[in-house]
Amino acid sequence: MEQAQFSLKEVCRQRMKNLFRQLRIDNQPNLSTSILVVDQKTLKIVSAYMKMSELLEQGINAVENLNLKRKPFNLEAIYFITPTQESVALLIEDFANAQFPQYKCAHVIFNNKMPQGIAQRMQSEQNLVKKLSTCKVFNLDFNCTNEQLFSFDMIFGLEVYKGRNVILQEMAEKICTVLVSFEKFYTFELIFRQDNWKICQQLAQFTQGRLREILEALKRSNSSQYDHKDKTCGKVRLVIVDRAIDVLSPLLHDFYYQPMFYDLLEIENDIYQYDMQYDEKKVSKKQIINDQDELFKKYKFKHIADVLEEVSSDFQTFMQTNTAAKVAKDKDQNLTLKQMTEIVKTMPQYQELVAKYTMHMEIVEKCLDLYRQKDLQEVGELEQTLATGCDKKGSSVAGEKIIQRIIQVLRNPKLNEFDYARLILSAIIQIDVSEKDRRQLTDLLSVEMQSAIHNLKLMGIQTQNSGSKSHKRVNEQVRKYAKNKMANETLELCRNTPIIEQQIEELILKDFQTSGNFEKIVLNEQTNVQGQGKSLRQKGQIKLMQDDVGFDEQDKLLIFVVGGIGYNEARSLMNNKVINKNLVIGSTFLLRPNDYVKELVKLQKL
């Protein structure tokens, strides 16, 4: 029987539920009914893990926004807020009037480390102190966008390449709130990529410092969560890489479901807006697309061709098992979006579920329509050739020929400025472009978009070539991975393997021995740091993989990317059976290709 996949999101939901339950128990009967007050950031965190029905079970009758004007309540309030000057100022304001306070009293829970200045400011406010029943830190400063994927939604992304250490410190504190979310642990390994800017090393060191503080506090409180002697509690490995590990991958088109529709369609805050036809009337609908939608959960990491087939097939299976579906259709016929919309009208009692099928079919059809309009077959083939150094037959293609094909493809009037920028940036990254070819490409971009090319040097990419010819520069390991895929893979436009996937797989196959590009910091394990474990390769060949390769059952692997991770990279990691065991993936934020281009443009302005 296949083991259930680890869910960080579920762990966080239980942690938050236990927080409110224990707070209620410790403060009975006064906290049997309460108000939850959140700020802009913690509102997103609470929304990510708790439903209103679950909050009601904990006696929380309402959720109020600290940033908005509110009516006073003669109830105790739980403030779950960020430890910032802005939020604390609003908290103090709620109790500034001793005669008419906003609430009966305050139970203040900060979601991350409380700076010394914050504590001193609160202590100096006597009206607040008199009403303060609880003040503690609950380490939860991240949003899980699905079961295994989290982000910090930090406004800073590639800015770290300009040497902003304060950003790395903030990241480290947030990362530690992820690390201590696991139910039990006995040791931590912080594995970091050695880069020219020392970004990963600095982040690992900041993380080490903050993590030590938290572990010491857990020791003092005799917490059962942390036992540095009991190895059955599990090891937590954090692998830190930065965006410069692979400057190319976030630019590439990906033809798996979630990465493709986040690339091609307008989806904001996971909300998709679409129209449905009811009789003669067109109705606009909004739908949140996340793991609570079982259909999305099933399809998200599958190739778009498979999803097209499965949505129709699954819908027909649903129809055949429900007598309400009185539509005479051939059992093996693939339904179109129009046919599925017609069926919705005949099944009012199943309308919500049936509407989800039609929504996913519409998403697939819209993606495939744009695929045809933009000729993404040709664009994708060019991208794969650039990324891997070989065409779909496995043959090498000269750099100058690729440049000419790019110029020809970019004549398509359906392509927009971002499409141009993505393909041209990919060429500059993967080809040592001659001055003549470089001018041909950059002349196709606006002055603002050209700055993205200039800024590639901040990511370690050489953008100037004094020679008269353009030459490819492809990592030989990437080429080997591509040729291996082509020998076994049947899907088109999927021969490239993101570098992050390659390097994490290599780490696991070497049982996390660190050498070359990676170094390690170990907390609380009394063993030699370097050279631990046994390699899982023999004479250059990968051994047959076992389910438990590289891991004990309780071990967790957390991969964190500084500067953003692409949906395509997250998808590739989760689809890799070697990597995806007790896996958690995180980043400063989740990158869409066009957002990545914008970040590259912004670097010049920082």
C-alpha cells in the first residue's frame, strides 16, 4: 500500500487548531467566546490553514482586520499579528482609551520573533499592559499554497543580488518558522550551495543562529517536539539554493497543467474567472483553484494532453454512475466544452461538481487555443534546443542557426513583448552571442526590456562576446539528462530537466554527502559533518531505487530557493520519485515567467 504523501499544510492546520484550543483551555471560562484580530499578513496565513467553521469550533465568532475601523466588543480578543511597528501601533491604539477599550482584554500571539524594540514599546503602554492577558510567539510565518509548497510572498526577490543582508535575515527567521513546524525532530542539516555572492551561505548561517535560539527555548520548556538524542524523531534537511543556480528555467514554457495555465491565463490570487452559458444568459463565475478542488489536485502535475483526455473521460464516468445524467452519448466519445456545458443544465443537483469539470475543460481548451495561436510548438522546441543543446532528434544545432530560427519565430503577430523577451533572454543565457546577432535580437525589444538583458550579468551570465560567431554554452550534465530522457520519454517538448532537479537528485543519490557545489552545517548531531553516508551510485550508474533511498521514514527534505521558484521547477521536483518523499518546497515567492522578466528589469532600478 502506497504511503500517504506528507502534507506541511495539514501540519500547520493542526498546529493552529491546537494553538487556539490550548489558549481557550488555559483561559476558561473567559475565552469560551472570542474575536480573532489579524493584520494583512496574518490574515493570509490564517486563511491558508483554517476555515471559518473550524474557527467557530474553537469559540472564535468573528475575524476582524486590525487595519480597519471596528466596532467595540465586550469580548476577549486573540490578536494573531506580525511583530512589526505598524501592527503594534494599531494594537496599542485599540486600548489607548482606558474607559472604552476595543475589547475586554487582549491575548497577543506574534507569528515570528519579537524584536526587542517591540517588547519595550508594549511595556511602556500602561493601558495595554493592564489589558494584556497573553503575549507569546507562535512560529508560523509562511503560506502553504498547496500540501507541499510554501512561499513567503516577500516583495523582495532578485534584490538579494544587490547585497541586501537585511532581506536574508528576514528570510532566515521565516525559514525557521517552517523548520519548527514539523511534529518531531532530533537534528537539522543545513545544506547550502556555494555561490559567488555567498547568498546561500549567509542565509544558512542566519538560519543556524535563529534556529539555535528556538531549540534552546524548546529544551528549556522540556518540549516533546525536540529530542536531540532520539533519532526516531527524524532528521530535517534544508537545502538552500539561489535563483542563479538556473537563470534559464523560469523563462521556459511548461506543458504540464498548473505551470501552463499560470503562464498563459489571467489568474490572480488563485482565482480564475470564466463565463458559463445558462439558457440564453451568460453568467460570469469565479473559482478558487487550489488543492481543495479534488479535480485540480488530480490534474495539476499532469501533462496537458493527459488532462485533456482525463477531464472528458472522468466526466463521462461521473455521468454513467449518476442516473440524473440523461444524455445519450457514446461511451467512448470525448466530450467537448460545449457538450459538457449543455449537460450542466440537465443536472441541477450536481451543478457545483459538474461546473468544476466544465471549468477545467475550459482551462485546457483556452491553453491549447493559445498554444496554437502563439505557435508554442515551435517556440517550445526552440526553448528545449537552447536548454539542452540538442534538437528533438538528439542532434546538435549551431548557435547561429538557432538565432536565425528565433528571429523567424518572433515574426508571429500573436506573440507579445514578454514572449519576445523570454525567448531572447533564453538565447542570451544559453548562447555566447556575437555582437551582430546580439543587436539583431535586442533591437526587437523595447529599451525597458533590454535592461533585463543587461541585468543578467548580476546573475552571473556573460552577455558580451567580442567574437564574430555565436556559440552554444550548454552544461554537459544537462545534455546527458536530455539524451537519457529522450531514450525513455514519449512526451514532446519535455526533454529538459531543470538544474535544481538534477542537483537535488544527485545529492540524494550520494546520501547527502556534500562536495563541490554544496556545503553543510549540522545542528545537534554528534557525528562528523563531512563524508557521512554511502553513495548510491555504482561505477557511474544509478542503483535501482528503493522506496526509502536516502531517507529514514521520519526524515524531511525541505528545498528553499532564494529569489523565487518557477511553477515548472516545483512541478518537476514533485514529479520526481527519487526526490518526492516527505518533500517540502519553498521560496521567497512563486514565479510566473512574465513576473521573472519583470524582476530582471527591476534589478537595474534597485
